[in-house]
Amino acid sequence: MSINQIATKVCIIGAGPAGLLIANILRQNHIPCIVIEKYSQAEIYARSRAGLVDNQTVTILKEHGLSDRLFAEGIPHGKCEFRTPEKSFILDYARKCQGQTHYTYPQQEILVDLIEKFEQAAGEILFNTQGIKITNNSHGAWIKCQQNGKTLLIKCDFIAGCDGFHGVSRASIPETITKPYGKDFDYAWLAITAEAPPSTEHIIYGLHPNGFAGHMLRNEKISRYYLQIPLEDKVVDWSDSRIWSELHLRLAKDGWKLTEGKIIGKQILKMRSFATQTMQHCRLFLAGDSAHIMTPAGGKGMNLAIQDADVLGKSFVSYYRYHDNLPLKKYSQNRIPAIRQTQQFSESLLHMINVQDNTIEGKSQQRVQQFKRSQLMNSEIYALDFARKYVGYLPGDRSASKSITAKKTTQVIKLNPAELPPLRVG
């Protein structure tokens, strides 16, 4: 049986936010690349994902000319509220961060924007194409794919593995090299999407004896909610009426009313943190969920993936345009500290908002929760630190900083591998 073969400079596995941002950065700098995606375009557009876009991610998308529709249709938010049955506290984190805010803009809309820009630049995405085996060494890389029942072999200089936790990319690096670590939590969240206008102008974190409840923001017609549930619960255990009853109870506040609507999505989210100790091996580089998993608290997963992609995309540009391989060599070293800090923040917020049991350990954690909430209300230093980590604070004007992609050119660069510096990145 004949095998179709394709050659390119960078093969990107996964058409999610990370993979598509890398693809756009490469196309803007005239570096040949191909994106492969195991699902169809319609299937990836249909995924319902959170849409809390932090300030660092907004800045990155703007820098690469990918933020026009986000600014036109996204909604900025700079406050969040912590509620208990006794009191509520609103944190104006934008005020503490010189006006820097989140935007609510669904992930699937970001995908629409990134795909549209990439295809306008004559970029190639192979949908319904699944990578099944990676060969990766100091001389180059190959990806064996299945495409519509046929075998496709892609030869390239580098692979950007952006295909998530269960993808072929992470599995292709031995655990003796990645040295992963992870943590599972003993409760879950039920994520609910409803055709209901928001009942609030800011995110609400409700802390109730029955468990955490969250009211997230999506747009003027759709809202998203979370309920803390036992780990053994199934979706079928939660009827629409039970969901609304618990949301009313856990989010209750004098003078405030929750608006109901048709529930159009239910999903159970397991609470887990995971990260590899390195994000690269020879010619294969990981970004996003293939290298780390965040808990949903704080909405950091997509943002961290895009921030990985920004660094990795620019590192490829340094290699091909400026014959500088140092950014690729230091990719893991540059990203892992920020990943660990974000992971710690997400876990800390998770501990602060989820109700603990009445065991001795649980009661100890309840006291820590109360202390953290008190610090948010009463300690300016603690509140400032929380606000900056929550919003993705960037000191100063990033646009004035040195940026690889700021060196624009309309000339297509001829890439001769013999002229490039030797690469040892594993």
C-alpha cells in the first residue's frame, strides 16, 4: 500500500488555541508549517469551553493581530464576588491592576478567529487527521498519521505537540524524561451551560455548606454555572430541577435573584493538577494540556496554553529567521516557572472556594479558607497579589518591549537547513 508523504518545517499536532496560535505566528513570518487535527472543523467549533480570557492572553492576541473580534464582541470584567450565607465581598481587581481586566469570550470563538486568520494567510489545516506515531531524533522528526483510512507521513524539522493530555505528543516522550507529577482532588464540579441571561455583572464564587457554586459569565443570552459535587456522582444524578434548586440555595443573597433558563449542557469536571518537568525532547515540544493540566478554578487552562504557544512560536521564529537556537533550548526553562506559579494559584483558589468535610483535616482546611477570605478583605498586600495572579497582570507597557514578531518583513525567507545553527534541545 502506498503512503502519502508531506514535508514541512514545523508540524503542529492539534488545532486548539495553542496549536493555532503557533501556526499563525509561523505563517506571519513565512515559515512553512502544517496543522493536523483528529476532529473535523465542525466538531472543534461545537465544543463548549470556558471563555475567561486573562490580560496576558489578550495582550498576546493583540500583539499578533488576532484580537479584533475579541475587542468588538468580548465583554471586559474586572470584579469578582465571594459569597457566603452570612456576607459577600466584591474584589475590584481591575482597580488594583491599573485597569487590566479579563474578557469573557468563548474559546470556540477564539478558534474561529485563529482558523480564519491562518487560512486567509494560506495556512493548511488537515482535519480528520490523527497522529499515531512520532519518530523524533537529532536529525529530524516524522509523524505517522491516519487520514480518512489512509496512512500519511509528515516529515519536518520540529513538532509542536498541542494535542492535549491524551494525545500522541506527550505519550511519545518517556516518563523518565518528562518526570510528570499530578494531584487528584476528592470532589468534582458539575459544569452547567444554560440559555439564561446573566444574573450578575461579575463572576460569583458562592461558598455554602452544601458546597461551592459558581456563576460565570458568557454573553447576554448564555450563562455558565458550576456546582461542587461528590466524586462518585454522575450527570444523570442531576436533573434540571435539582440543579436550579441548588444554585438558588448556594448563591442566595438578600435582594438578588437568579434568572433561570433552559439547560443546554451538563458535564462533570474532575479536579486534577498535572505537569511535566520538561516540555521538550529532541525535536518535539509540548504546549498546553499536553504538558500541564490546571484545575478549572481561575479559568487558567486556555490562557496558559496560549502563553506557552506565544513563547514557542517566537522561539521557532528565532531559529529560522535569526539563526538563534537559544530560545528553543531554553523553552522549558522559560515556561515552567510561570506554569508552576499559575498551577499553585489555581489550586489555592480551589481550596479557598470548595467546601471541606468535617473530618479533622477538613476542619483545619476550613480555618485556612476563612483566613484566606479574611486576608482578601482586609490585607491590601494579599489582595493585590491575588488580583495580579487572577487577572494575568503585566507591569508596564508590553508593546514597548522587545518582540521577535515586531520585526515585520514582507520578504519570504529562503530556508536552507545547512545554514542553520546546530540544534541540541532535548
